[in-house]
Amino acid sequence: MESGRIATWLRTAILEDELTPGTRIRQEEIATRLGVSRIPVREALRMLDAEGLVRIVSNSGAWVSRLDQRECSEAYRMRERLEPLLLRASLERLTDDDIDRLGEIAATIEQTDSVDEFMRLDRQFHLDGYAAAPPSYLGEVVLRLWNTTHHYRRAFSQLTAAPTLPATRDEHRLLLDGIRRRDPADAERILVMHIRRTRKELERHPEIFA
């Protein structure tokens, strides 16, 4: 489906920071660049709007989603409450093979000092940890929150050298241990701490949102 291909291209450009928050996305430019009509571009933008990566303003256009500091803190507070619920729902259904795969991703994260690779792997680690949960509105909201805060996690990772930060490795190990032991209460506690640490760091750096 053409709109799906365009959405994948735009999603990658946004998640890899080629299109930064607040950038206007012009349908005609995308259509010309990809050699398509504007109709599938419009459909792709609607898909990304639903995912939280793009903001469409009626009769005006589309922009890469952008948050101010207050909005970002609010999104992180929502993540602190919602992601533990999704993790608990997933933990009941994760197989041993699924958990082994999470361990492999966590081990690979510990070997990288690249922010780009860290962003990709960290997203995979967490979202794969939630992937066994039944499809739900909760899962859709969590994915949207991940997407809207993506740029600010990248800024946090660059600020703190997150790929090599001992706290990052330790929290991933503790979270994985809780998952392996099938202990939802402990896994939830570690996850909240993990998300909250990023929020507090971002709250100390208003310049990121300027």
C-alpha cells in the first residue's frame, strides 16, 4: 500500500531526527520526492498523526509533533503510570524465548556508545517488553507517548551520554531480572524509576525546549 510505504519513510525520518520537532511537512514536496500523488501522502500523514508523530492543523498543514517542557513532563508522568500497567499485561504472556530476546537486546545496548543505535535498541527493548499484551487502547496511548517524547529522549541521551551511563545499564538489568522472575510488582517499580529519572533530568534542562 503506497500510503503505508510513505508513512514508513516519514516515520523513520522523524525517529532518526532527520525531521525535527516543529518542522513543517509539505505534502507536495514529499509527493515530488517520492514520485507519488498527494493523496497517499495525505493518508500517510493521517496515520502518523494518529501515532503522535505528526500534528495536523485543519486548513493549515502538518508539522512534526513538538512539546514544550510542561507538556513533556506531563507526558512522562503519564508514562510512569501507564507503562507499568502495560508491562504487567504483557508479562503474563511473554514466553521464555521472548525474555531471552530482551536479554540479547539489553546486552547489545551495553556494547554501544552510539546515541543513534542506543535510541533504536532502547525503543525495541521496551516496546518488545510490552508486545505480548493484548491489543488495547492502553497500548495505543503508550505508543503515542513514546513517539511524542522521542526527540526529548534523544536529547536526554546526548546530554547524559546515556548509552554508557551506569544507571541505564543497571536499570535495564534490574528490569530484565524482574521480568525473568515473573515479578510484576518489582518490574513495575523499576520501570517507574527508569522513566522518572529521564523526566527529572529533562526538567533540569529547559534549553532543550527552546
